[in-house]
Amino acid sequence: MPAFRNEWYSRDMYREGTPEFEHHVATYGPQSGFGYKDFIPSFTMERFDPHAWAALFRRAGAQFVVPVAEHHDGFAMYDTDRSRWSAARMGPERDVFGDLLGAVDDAFMVRGASSHRAEHWFFMNGGTRFDSDVLDPRFIDFYGPAQREETAPNERHLEDWLLRTVEVIDKYRPQVLWFDWWIEQPAFEPWLRTLAAYYYDRAAEWGREVVINYKWQAFAEGSAVYDIERGAMGATPPFVWQNDTAVSKTAWCWVEGHDYKTARDLVAELVDVVAKNGVLLLNIGPKPDGTIPEPEQQLLEDIGRWLVVNGEAIYGTRPWTVSGEGPTHVQAGSFVDADLPVYVAEDVRFTRRTDVTGEYVHAVLLADPADGTARIRSFGSGAGLLTRPIRSVQVLGVDGEAAWTQTVEALEVEVPRSTSPHSGPVVKVWLEPETPPERTDSLHG
């Protein structure tokens, strides 16, 4: 609702000395008279159309959708029996979360849920340090616990976290359950094991496959899927992982004056993640009236158009021998997307795929070659990375066989300029089938 700076407004408006605090007092008055709860009556989502959202996500090429069940602020977007502070009872007065998941089902995408409840232990604690509505006992069920960050969450909070998460599991049956940070705190460890066992057992009862996403070291490797926020891997790990990032560098929610990424930036992130055995979870921030901002709709449509032409280099693929080549350095770790790389035509990412037509490797150039020739060094005969001869070469989006030459240094392919405005060309290389080993019959094998 405030649309100012970022999605932590609900915390920072109570932290003296922050831009949010000063903005709030200047715009709405002191926090004792107008607190965070007082935004709720204006939060109506009167133009929310879940099926229009789902249709947009489908056009964008999404395979799964993960709405926020509850953010750090403690306001549930689903119909909860554990709190009066929910979209089902206040503001929109509808089960926003459930309505969207129903539309996701209708569009044949996988439903998910994200939980940020763990951080609510401390999230509103700034309001306990001066005269604010956080101190009003009438609203402790919304703003509480509001404890200090230095204190470990107690059993009351941990039990409430567990039961709220179980409620989401049982009511909505998400197949992706995404957790934000702070569950890696030691106090959560036994509760996480209980939660995971419950979720996986319930999934077995449903006959569905499910995924838990986690950050940092919250879960043991192999027991859930590791997630990096706004991040990248430097190399290809042996396990599937996920990058969660946003269309904006500025915030995860709707704010005035976003610093948006370009569609080319986002396609490059997608390709880099997939080439390194990862999955991309891409965030958008709807407006309080329930609409998705036009720039964010346009970015999703642009990604979808790229995938219509080049999706076979993404969907159903696996990592190749190497993830990529090129001179541009990609910083590994979390929160590294503030300064996105500027790629050149020599920067390439690889994926491989096998189907009934054979085995092939895709090379996605992250920029257009100036002279119309793609030079892919990993496919040169001297590199030794292609284990079988090349059968044929195609540029996705262009009919027919491409003109190509394999030298010791590189595979050189003539490519049209800007087959897509959101990346360089995508080269598809079919490999000759493996020669079956010569059969030797013997009574003794």
C-alpha cells in the first residue's frame, strides 16, 4: 500500500532514522495514530482477476506459481483459522491466495506457497521503542511477538509457525513449499524436521510429488531444494537448485520508481541458471488494486515470446559437459543481481536434451555476433567436448539447416541478427547416434 522503497516498509516505518520512518510521519502522521494496520481498509484488490493473472503467467512460460501465503508483516493472504488478520476477513475480504491457486490449477500449472512467518518473531519490534500502535494490546495478535532479533524464538512462536504452515499444507496442498530466511536459526531445527516429515507424508497420501525450498543451511543437503536469493552459481552443482529473483532491482513489492531489469537481463539469468542445473523463480509485485503493473506484464510477455521460439533450449533439458564459455565473469552467491553482467557474443550457455529424434546440445549466445557468425569454441574439434560427430546444425526460429563449419578452434555458424531481441541466437547441434558396441557371442558371456 505505501509503495515506498521496498517490501520492508512495515518494519522500517517503525525504525527511527530510516527513510520509511520519516516518510510515514510526513505522509500519514505519527505511528501512534496511523500504524501499519491502518493501511488495510485501503487494500481492496478490487480489480483482482486471478484467471487473468494465471493466463499471463502461462503466456510467460511459467510451469509453477508460488504466491505469498504470509509475508513478514503477519497479514495472511489466505483464509486462516489462526488469525483475524487475513485477506479473507479484511481488506479484499476474499481468499486471494486460494483464488489464485484455483486459477493456476485451471491453467495446468503447479501450485505453490511461500511462507515468511518465521521472521515475524522480530519484524515489528521497532514499534516497541517509542509511542506507536505496536504497543497497543488490542493489536498484539497482529504485531506480536515483536521481540528482539538477538533472542531465540520461543516455543509459542515455533508452535504457531508450525501450525500455520500445516494449515497451508492441508487447506491448499501446495506442491512447492518455499521458505524465506530465518528458519535456519538453531531453534527451528527440530520443528523443521517435524514439518518436513508431515509434508512429505501428506504428499504420499495425495500421491503427489512435492518440493521444499530453503535458504542457507536450514535443511540437510538432499532433503530439500537449495534456494539462492537474487543469486547465481559459479559452476554446475550435482544437485538441482533454485534462484529466486525479481523483475526489479529495487524491491519485491510494487513501489513507485522501480529500477527494472530488461527482458534481456532476465532471459540471461534464466539461461545461466538452467545451464547450471537450476530453476528460476521470478517475482513480480502487484498493485493494491489487484492489477499487475504494465511494465511487469510487458517483461513477462517478452520472456514468454522468447520461450515460444527458444523454449526447447530450456524445458526438459539437463546440464551439458560445461555450463558455458566466454570472457564475462558471473559473480556467484546471493544478492549479486544489483550489477548485472553486460554480455558479449562470445558468452555462451549450454544445455543438452535427448528425445525420440536423438541427442542434441543447445548453445545460447547471450549477445549477437557483430559479423553474423557465431563461434562456439566448446564445439570445436580440438576442444574434445563433443563426444560424437555433428549430424546437423540449426538456429532456433530459422527454418532449415544452418550454414556451418567445424574447425579445430570452434564451430562457426552463420546466424541472422536478432532472431530474438532478448538474447543472441540459439544454436541447436544434433549429434550422430552412438555406434552400438560390436556384439561378441559366448556361452560364458
